[in-house]
Amino acid sequence: MTYALKCGMSLSEYYDSTPRDLYYFIKAANERREEDIEQTYDNTRRIMWASIAAMAGDKVPGIEKLIPLKRDKANQIELTPFVKQRIKSMSAEMDNEMGI
């Protein structure tokens, strides 16, 4: 309840919502927060890259090579089929528990 209220849900909306509504509201709030964090990282990296590029001249590598982040596609590892299966089964269990 506290987390939903912190995410912007009013008390009357909380009491009127079903478990499915609450699940999707919290899921959307988490996605918004993740997007904000990613945007902040991108902005910071671009500022850093621009200041380095101004000093380096013509031989400036790409932004991903110069300042890599963990979330870049090149730095992410591929999930094994076993891990994907486990994630899928855990998601199904959570959906059953929540009545979704």
C-alpha cells in the first residue's frame, strides 16, 4: 500500500483497485522510474563525452566505446535457456498468486 501511494496513487484509487490494477500500476511506475534513471545516465554520459571530445580533436571514439555503461547492449550477457525457463515459471507462479 505504501509503495503504491508513494508512486502517486490516491488512497481512494488504492481501495477501489483490483489486484490486477494495482500490479499494473506499480509495474508502470517502476518502468517510468527505470526510464528516468536511464535518461539521466545518457545525459551524463553525453556531457562527459562532449567535454572529452572537445579536447581530443578528430580521433574521438564513439560514445559507447569511450564511456561504456552496464546497460549498453554490447555489455549485456545473453541469458541461457535454463534461466529464461526459470524466469518464465517464476512469472507464472507470481501471476497465479496475485490472481492475474
